[in-house]
Amino acid sequence: MALIDRFFARAVERGELTVIHADGTRRSFGAPDSQLRPVTIRFGAGAAAAILRDPSLGAAEAYMNGRLTIEQGDILDLLMLMTGNNRWEDATAALDPTPFRRFLNGVAHRIGRYNMAQKAKRNVAHHYDLSRRLYDLFLDADRQYSCAYYTDPGDVLEQAQLDKKAHIVAKLAIQPGMRVLDIGCGWGGMALYIHEKTGAEVVGVTLSEEQLKIARERAAERGVHGKVRFELIDYRQVTGQFDRIVSVGMFEHVGTPQYRTFFRKVRELLTPEGVMLLHTIGRAGAPGVTDAFTLKYIFPGGYIPALSEIAQGYEGLRMFPTDVEVLRLHFAYTLKAWYDRTVAAKDEIVALYDERFFRMWTFYLAGSYVAFVHGGLVNYQLQLSRSRTALPITRDYMVEAEAALREADAPARLFA
């Protein structure tokens, strides 16, 4: 029995996996399972050895380069099958890389996590300065590139992203006349929503030149340029005082050695009664390392923190943690919508880039999806304040404000 067959025999008990080797031999693993679709894969030369060295990166690169092809099912079905047999809560290790590869991955992680200012802009550009058309094809019209908020798993993406903005703005208790800072403002959707719903003045900062261009275009189209301003600047260089700070989907790029710097800067920028909300992907368990595929192809310098690491960033800075919420499956629903739209737009994405890029992007989205369905990832929303009295003492105000925002959004929701 080939080594790769022994690997699959150990890794696949539920669901049916058929492997066609480069020499034409065929092996089957597992047993029928109604929750996991049958998958058939074919190996080209060198694919099996690459997967044995590092299951995640090896499989990704073999798939991207056409040395691993899927003859029954698709890449999402394959990753669901493999991770469904190796769920995070079951503490199995069949999909872990070899000890030597783990050592190398750890070294790469320690080097990459030092996300100093001069490197941060380059890391951001690697991902966010891709063609604007690519993001048009799989995001909602507001270009929300972060976890949506599903009040019902059956909601369409547009509604869930609209509800996400309402959920966050309600928590911040923004009042007219306040100044708000959006750290990592993306294409400007959250900043524009905040101003529209509250009248607050908003400053959004990003390190992506492509995002900045689009955000400024959108502000000009809405005639709010004087009230909603976007800047190409590192958060470490921001000055002034803000009543509220929001950061959605940016903290994953900060780097653990910079967490203290991040929260110290947040405290410096907040007024004495100021409140901030941090929305980030997080690990449900202990600190870890970024997988090699993500570091190499998707988010260089990126890292998903454990809750303990986030807490260490603000401990001792005299800020009150006023609310913590854990969103478990919301990003899974979001990613599935992004994946489905990406697959539907295959021809256009291949025309924009090439077949290899399309396979890389679908592997990224599918891999992210299974990390929330079977892996140890969640989303955290943490609220912090310099004042113990800046917010009501119960969460009732959030529910009331969110209901009012969703009612005001109702006409837009009809078209979602």
C-alpha cells in the first residue's frame, strides 16, 4: 500500500473518497455518509508526495497546478470530506503536516508576524489591490469583505451584510455630532453607512490604493465628501480625537507583536468617553500559526488571533472590555455565498487572470469555509471603552437600536 493510501485510510472514515493514482490504480476509502458528498480525485506526477509532506499546502498547490484534478464533486466537496473526518473539536491530527514541516511553518510564521509599517502596505496590496472587477463578481454591491450577520441562515448575502452594519452601529451607540474613525475601512461601505444612519463625521483609513480610490469615488457620488473622508495612511500615523472607533476585518493583518501598539494607539485616539468595536476572525482555542498556503498566496503577514492574545494586547491600558460576542457560523454562511458566486463567475475570472488563479481563489474560499464549519475559527466582536459609564449597563440599548436601524433599512432589504 502506498504511503498516501495509508494516509487516506487513517484520515477518511466517513464519506466516500476514490483516488486514482498517476499509474492508473484506483483505491477507495471511507463509507457512505449522507452529510458528505462522494469525491473522486486523480493524481498527476508528484502530487501524492507533496500532500504527504504538507497536506494543506501540498494539496493546494497540486490543485492549483493541475496535478490534482477532481472528477466527481468539486474542491469544496473534497475539503468538506477531509475536514469532516478531522473536526477541530475532535482533536484529531491526520491533516497536520510533518514535524519538520511544522517547524518550518513556525519559523515562517514568526518572521511574517512582525508586520512593521513599511511591510504592512505591501502585504495589504498583495490581496486588496487586485482587480476591482474580481470583487464585484463575488461580494455584495456594498463590497463588504468581512463576515456578514445572518439573523436567518436563509438570508441572501446582501441582507446579511446590511444587517451586519446595523448590528455593529447599534453596539457603538453613535450620536449626531460624534467623530468616528474606521480603521481598515475597505471600500468605504461601513463609513458611509455610519454617516447615513447617524449623521456622524467619519474618517476611514486604509493601506490599499485601490480601496481608497473606490471609497473616495463613492463618497463623491453621495455628496458627503466633507463629512466622510478617506485617507491612505497607517493607523499608527493617525492623529486627533474620536468619540468612536470601529475596525472590521483589519486586525488579522496587524501581527501579534503589534497588538500592544494597536490598542495603545486606539486608547490615544479615543476621547475620555470614547468607545471602540473590534470585529475580527479569531481562534476558538489556543494561539497557533498561519497555514503555509494562506501566508504564501493569500494574506502574507496575516494571522488569526486567539482571544487570549487579543486580551493581552489591551490588558493594563485602562480600557474597559464592555462587551464580547462570538459569531460561530456567520462567516461560514458568508463564505459559502462568496464561493458560490465565484464558481458562477468562473469564465470571467479566468479571463481576468487565468485558470490557476481561479483554482487558487476557490481553494482559498472553500478552505476558509470549512475552517468555520469543521475547524476552530469563529468571529469575535469586542467592545472597549475608556469610560465605565459611556454606555448603558445592559445590552438592551443594542437590541433597540438595531431594531430601529433594520426597520429603517427595510426598503433596501426588499431588494436584497
